[in-house]
Amino acid sequence: MSTTYRTPHRSLKSARSTKKAPSPPALRQGVPGIDGVVTPLSEPYQGKTVYRVQFTTPDGTNCVNYVDDARPYVVFRTAKGNHVVFHLESPDTEIADTVLDAARRALGKKYAKSRHVELTPDILLLQYCMREVDLAAAQARVAELNRVLQGTCPNLFLQLAPFYVYLQEKREVARYSEKDHVCVGCRFYETLVLSLCRDNTIQCMSSIELNVHPDGDVFISSKTDPKDEGKKYNKLLRSVLMMVAADIPGAIRVESTAKNPISAWLLIQYHHATIVGEAAAELAAAAAAAGAGPMTQEIIRQFYAKGGPDAYLQLRVPLDARNAEAAHAEFMTTLGHGLVC
């Protein structure tokens, strides 16, 4: 006698796995002194209070960020891996449930981990710790160049520091990036700034901002106060940059977005910059058609005239011995010819 074994019938509903809706990330109000420390700087910037936000990340990194109150709340992960919310102006004040719920909903989305993110118009997610860079050799070079500079212009000096240091020193500096809210993830207040300043005043007339990336690229942008243009300040700073950047550990090359033909030509003529990106082929063809061989200032001028106010060039400059020597020669020449003290 044979026996047939049957598999018990299972309904389609029970056979399928039931998908649970993802629960919102764990988040609570931060406890000052335990989860993090929020400290206002003594000097505002363009009417906004700037805060130093310090906390320890899950991997044990001591993280420091500088943010302003354009967004009154910040969120970050603590050493225990929890997300916490701080109110910048009043860290001890109880945060409304509506704010906490909004942060939880926003945290449920996916974000790039390499930059800060605006969760809502009022809440900033801090995801990046500024990499500590050993500036000892670069600062020594700045001090050496200051001694030479002040032999010709005793009232001028060079400074290399994060932007928040300029705020703390109540020093005004012309910057290419004027407002934090233009780019939430750009570490506006931590940006390293090389500037030329006047002694006995609060003014720095010209500056170059440096964003040092782990892959060796140093991205720069520069600005000179309009009333100080034509005094060779930007030219002097660019020569200093090529010497100082070479002393920053890991720096390999400078990447610059030149918004005007003068900046572009200075980098090409004096610092052996190469043009990269979409415009490289166009300009190479223009030089070949003109029988000019190497690039000329007139070809660069025509490129910008054709492109209008939005024209720019991407330039790459290697940080090598040849450029360091050329930069030093340009620095000495600018000191002796044309620099307005």
C-alpha cells in the first residue's frame, strides 16, 4: 500500500514576504557638553552669527565645523552613532516636535556623504569633517616671504589662515565666494585663505581661496577689492601661492577656474598652466590657425570676448621645482616693478 505525502497548501499571501515600511532614523535633541559643543564666534559675518560646532564621530574623529545661523538647526551623528539636533542660538532650549519630525523625515532620504546637506530650509546636516592639514612648512614660507616683502613695502603683509581666523581677528578680506548660502557644502568658514593685507588696518585687499583635496588637487579662486585693482596685488599673491602650495603636504597641482583673461594669462605665461576641459581643443585650434605656436594673450582675450560674461577657462598648474623657481622670480620682479605699497 502506497502512501502519498502532500505539501500543505500555502496561500499566496502567506508565501510572500511582508515588506515593512522603513522606520524613521533614530534622532533626538542633542545634549550640550555630552553630544557636542556649540560656541558662537565673537564676530558676525554679513549680519549672521557664526558658530563653532564640535563633536566626536562614530569612528572617533574629533570633528569641528564652522556654520552660520542662516539655518538655525544642525544635525550630526555622535560617537555612539545616534543622530542629534542642536539649535545653534539656544542649545539648551527644548526643540519642538515639528522640527524633530521634519529632520527624521528628511534623514530617511539618501545623500552624498562627502558634504553638508540642507535637510530643510531650517536644518543643516553636518557630514564632513575638515581634513587637518599640516601648515607648518607653508607658514614658515609665508613668514620668509613677509620679511622680503616688508623690506620693500613695510605696510603690507601676507597671511595664510582659515577664513574663521580672519573673522576672529576682525579683519576684512575680499573673497571670491562672498556668501555661505550660495553653496551649503563648500565649508565656507573653514576655507584656507591666502591674502595680502595692510598693516595697522583691518583690510586685506586681495585674496586667493584654497580648497585642498585628498587627491592632491588644490582648487583656487581669487578676488581683489575693485579699488585696489591694477596695483599688482593679485599677481604677487599668485606667485606666493605657487611657492606656498608646494609646501602643503600632499598637494600636487593647482586647479583654477579663471573668470577673466588677465587671470588666465598670468597662469599660462608665468606658471606654465595648461588649459583643460572643453575649451582646450578650441584654443589649440585657434593657436594653430594663427600660426602662433604656443598660446598668446590675444587668443585668450578673443576667447573671453566671444564667450561674454559667463566665459571661463579651467587651468592646471603642476607644483614642481620649475614652477617654484619661476614663482620666486616673479615675486621678486613684482616687488621691484609695479607693486603699489
